[in-house]
Amino acid sequence: MTYRPIDGAGVDPRNPAENAAGTDFNRLGSAHFIGDDGLRFAELNPRTISNLVVGEGDPTLPMPENFSGMLYAWGQFVDHDLDLAPQDGKHAIDIKIPDGDPVFDDGASIAMTRSLLDPKSGLPINAVTGWLDGSQVYGSTAAVAASLRSSGGHLKTEANSLPVVDGQFLAGDVRAAENPSLTALQVLFVREHNFQVDRLEALHPRWNGERLYQEARALVTGELANITYTEFLPKLVGSRIDPYRGYEARVDSTISVEFAGAAFRFGHSIVSGDTERLDNDGNVAGPAEIPLRDVFFMPPDDFNAFGGADGFLRHLAGEASQTMDVRIIDDLRNFLFDPPVGMDLAAINIQRGRDQGLGTLNETRKDLGLRPYTDFDQITDDTATVAAMEKAFGSVDKVDLWTGGLAEHHARGALLGQTFTTIIADQFERLRDGDPFYFENALDRADVRMVKETTLSDIITRNTDATDMQADVFINVPRHVDDDLLI
């Protein structure tokens, strides 16, 4: 059997560089710069836009669709599988704090540098594989993959958690410790890999460690894809992704900058502000509920002392996501990572879009074959958002893709607006159809059936101490409720 290359190179025999680690993103439309690579809209300060348009609404307002916190956590987990655009560390594009800012000091700046660009194409470079291949678990280079492996095909663990090197968690992706919800999913899928290795070894005692590793990796990658396409994406984009009809060699699966730089950052809107570890009865175990801003990059000792992955996963399944709109919580807008000046993820998203040459909302809609807006109230009927955007942008043609995409009316049957729904559905359809290693194309019938029958709830239940988990963990079911959705 031929196994998926760890660095993503050569997956597509027609284009061996497609989605390989260290290669270019692509664009759905044109690049939008001043000259060759200058940032546009210098007169529109990203922090000012953030303060006017994106500032926190009612933090207690849950999502009316009743999706759980797993929706944003899984989105980030998958995002870290697909893209990482490193900065060049040289060319500053700092965001100046406007006078009279309600939180940050006048004259301060949020430090940023340009994305690392391919000098030949002018496109940002994707440091990880762009395939849906579990690279956040297994790594995107041979060296990282080897560092994660143990004996007999297993992945390394430490105290049933991720291994620790120099006081930091070691995982397939460097961002594994950004927040404990993400770390919990990283831990879960290391455990799932080892579960599959043990299962396969019992069935095939003559297999060596290399085969056990590769076969388990193929199954786990299939589970990641199946959960994404059957449990996660339908909640975001409804039925916009066509049924799978098999591998199509001519499909270009490359990750687009519109996807990575704007549309798949939708999850910032629905993140909730508190973190807690729950036991099986829904009681807070260990420290009380703590603000998200206090758990960014939680050290391994603190993560494990706080109870590790199991309780955080129960918390995600039993917590409602925030409403999907243009607002994000203050923990992401005014406290992110909390350096001396502070951070504003909304302002960073806006500035990064300019840095990468993203089109505005209207420019992108034209590129996608969608009708551009002529007035703010066509984007949303929320009068407060309309007024805020008018004040922040002045013209509907200046609304950036990330802010405008969040503000849009939800598309029919979808959680997201038309623009983000179109970009995300397009990207995941291309990722699936242009990948010869996609599980429905690569695994035998028995394994395909097993993967399709496995839910994220199943994986949590067999790899944690959870005894009471709803069948669909993307639907919020409080832990203390005895409900038919619980299994």
C-alpha cells in the first residue's frame, strides 16, 4: 500500500508541489495592493474598525442554533491542519493605537510584520501541508513526524497527555498549546492513534511498527475527514458541498488566501469567554471557571494539574457557542496573549488581510460571481451593525472581507453568510475531490464503513473517562441534563 507523504509533496502526481509544506497559497481572485505589495486603506485604522464594529456585544447571548463550543474548537483544530502563514520578522506593519482608545495607551502599537512571501509569485507561503491529512497530529516534516513517534507504531505520550520537551508540549503543529480546548483535541487524537495501533496489532500480530503507524494514521486521517464533512461542515454551510463522486485528478486543492486569511477565521466570532473542566455529572472539577484570556499558552504542568484533556472536552460539548455575528469577545479583542500593549485579534485579522492582498468584501464577491453590495443594509439588517460600518468604513466598497463576511445575513440553511459559505464550501470540496488519499478513495470497503460509522462522540468516549456524551457533540447538551441525545 502507498501511504500519504508526511510533507504533502507528491500527493497530486500532476502537480507534486500542490499543498506541500512550504509552498504557496493560491488566490480565488486578483491580488489587491498599492503597487506591487503595498497595503491599501491606510486611512482606515484596523483598531478603530475593531472598536466601532467588532466590540463585544452581550457575552451571555448563546447561539440560537444551540451549537456547542466544539464547533469553534474543531474549526481551529482543522485550521491548524490546513494552514500556517509565517511572518517574515523583518518588515513591520504595526497597527497604531488611536488616540482615546478605551483600553490601550495612546501612541502604542500592536506589533506585526509582513507575511512571508514567495518572491517569485508574491503569494504567502503555507508552512504546513494544505491537505486534510492530520498534520497537526503527525507533523508536516519528516523530522517532526519522527520526533513524535514511539515504539511499535505508537505516538509518544507523557502521563496520558502530549509529550513535553523543554517545558512545552510537543505536537505535530507548533500552535498546539494556544488554548486548552485545542490542546485537548490534540491529546484526544494522539490517544486515538494509539488506540488504532493497539487494535490493528491485535488483528495483525505480524505487522511491524512502521506498518502499524501508517495504517493507524490512514484511519485517523479518515476519521478527521469524516467528522469534518459529516458533522462539522453541514452546520456551517448547510448542503452547499456536493456529494462525493470520487477522485478528480484535475481539481486543484490548494488552500486559498481568501479561505485561510478571512473565511475560516469565522470561529473568532463564536468563541466563548470562560473555560472550565467538568466531571461526568456536569460539576466544575478543579479550579473554578476562569477567563479565556488567562489560559492562552497554558504550560503543560498547569494543563495537566487542571485535569487534562477529558474535562475540557466535556466542557466543549456542554457549552453553547456565542452567536455567529460580527462581534467577538473582549478576551480576543483586548487581551489576546496579553503582552505589555495587548492584542486585538480583530484588528490583526483586518491588517493581515491587507498584508496578503485580499480583496474587499465586494471585490471578493465579484471574483466569486456574486452580486456586490451597494449599501450597508444589504449586508445585514442589524441596524447597530449597519450604523457602525457606515461610521467605520464610509463606503460599502471599503468593507474588508473578514469584517463584512462575519456581518452578512446568514445564508439559507447555513450558519455563515453567502460569501464565507461560498469560500468554505469551495475549499473543502476541492480538498476532498482533488486528494487521491481521501479516505473514501484510499481505504478498503470495510475500513471506509468503519470510519463512516465513527463519530467524534465515539472517539471521545473510548479515549477519555467520559461516561455520558451526546451522539452529536457539536450540539450543546448541558452535562447535568438527562436527554435522549445523550448516549
